[in-house]
Amino acid sequence: MTDGLMSKAATMEIPINGTGDTGSLPEDDGLEQDLQQVMVSGPNLNETSIVSGGYGGTAEGIIPTSSVKGSGLHPPHPSPLAAGDEATRGIAVEKFDIVKKWGINTYKCTKQLISERFGRGSRTVDLELETQIELLRDTKRKYECVLQLARALTHHFYSLVQTQHALGDAFSDLSQKSPELQEEFGCNAETQKLLCKNGETLLGAVNFFVSSINTLVNKTMEDTLMTVKQYETARLEYDAYRTDLEELSMGPRDASTLCRLEAAQSHFQSHKGKYEKLRADVAVKLKFLEENKIKVMHKQLLLFHNAVSAYFAGNQQQLAQTLRQFNIQLKTPGAEKPSWLEEQ
């Protein structure tokens, strides 16, 4: 009798009124018991009966197998159909439990979130960590802007190089067909070809810069922010179950409440451990991300500056030296895409 009461108390929900206080426990958790009765306490498919005309049987001649002892009779093995039904029922029970736990968790977290938004609930705050997270999000937005502008520069400069290439071909053709202007057209053709060659070299450097910034922003930073999102979810769950435990602790201490209080304490400790682990993970990732960002950007900004300066100074030798310094190799001319580089 006591076990039945404790089992019932363990599955009951305490209603929350409009002020956020815990109310009294309902006397009958009918819906909860009905759902459990359907999913768990179904018919016993392994039970069977034996039809007999003797042994002092009932008027209908049906004797339950549980009453036959020492007669040498054995109940038949469960049929494959019965075993299949048992497995199906087990799966249904498991799915029901998953949906139930998800529903309870969602309700508690939604209630906690709304309370925080309206200033009625308390939330756990790590000021140092949250400041670093906000700084990371701001940095990512600014780096995305730099990435967008660098891609636009690559696109426009590629169009310029293509135009210079076409103009050089046109000058070269005219130098052969205009003897009186052959020298002038020839000089301009050589100039455009040199500019085109230097432009392709600069494009290799800029493309390498774009590729590195893209990896930093959309892979490294994004990976850290994914962990941050998991941490923020764990923080909300932790506070939701902390609030639930606090409300139960302030309620009456009868047998059913003590059972729910024990369960709430267990859930709270579980979510507390998850929250603390993710908080530590975020702190470590933020530290390594900052170190990696400084290392990557130091190299890429130096590359960008040296390549652009050498190009506009007309220093072809210095431009080529910059690509060798950063291990950038140009692909063979004629590629359809604006990127002619390969990283060693």
C-alpha cells in the first residue's frame, strides 16, 4: 500500500498558480494514471488457459494454468506474434517516457524563460564569461563585414584584371596591323600584360586572405558559438530546475511532497553538473579562440599589407617575394575562377 502511494506521488506534477507559488497536490492524478495504465498495464499477452472436461474443473471446463501444479502440464511458449507485441509495447513505453520527459523539461524551461523576461525570476550570471561571449559575437559581426568587403574587392579586381588582359590583346593585335603605330601599341600591350600578371599575383594573395578569414569566422568562431548555445541552454535548464527545487522546498512536507522533493534534487544535481561542465568548456574554447585569432590575423594582415603595397608600388619582385613568404602558389593561367592559389 505504501509503495503504491509513493509511486503515485513520484509521478504527480505540482500545479503553479499565477504568482509562481506551489499549490496543493490534487487528490487524484487521473490523467497521469490513465496514460500509464494504457501504455504500461496492458493485457498480459503471455497468460493462457487450458480447456478440460475433468479435474473438477469449472462448469465451462476452463482451468487457469497458474492453478495446475505437479500435473506435468506446461504452458505453451509465447507465439512470435505475442513476442512482437511485447517488443512493440516496450518501444511505445520508451517513446512515451521520452515525450513525457521532454514535455516536462520544455514546460519548466519555458516558464523560467518567461519569468526572466518579465523580471520575475532569477537567473545565474557569470559576468566575466558573458562579457567574453558578447565580445566574441561582436567580433564575429565585424569580421564578417571585413570578409564581405574583401570578397567584393576580389570580385572587382578580378574584373579589372580580365579587362587589362583583353586590352593588352587588343593593343598587341593593333601593333601588328598598324605599322605607323606599331611601337606605341606594342609598348601599351606590354604594359597591360605586366599589369595583368601582377594583378593575378595580387589576386592570389587576396584570395588566400579571404580563405583564411572565412575559416576563422565560419568554422572556428562558429564552433565556439555552438558550444556557447549549448551552455546557454544548460544554464536555462539549470535555473529552471533550481527554481522548481526552491518552490518545492518551501511547500508542505507530506509524504508525496518529500518524494517529489527527492526527485527534484536529483534532477537539479544532474543539470547543475551539465551546466558547470559546459561553462568550463566555453571558457577553454574562448581562450584558445583568442590565441588562434591573434596568430591568424597577424599573419593575414601582414600578407595583405605587403601584397597590396608591392602591387601599387609596381614592385613585381617584392610582390612575388610576398607570395613565397606565405607559401602561396598560383595556379596556371586560364583558370575560370578568380582564385588561382593553392596553399602548400
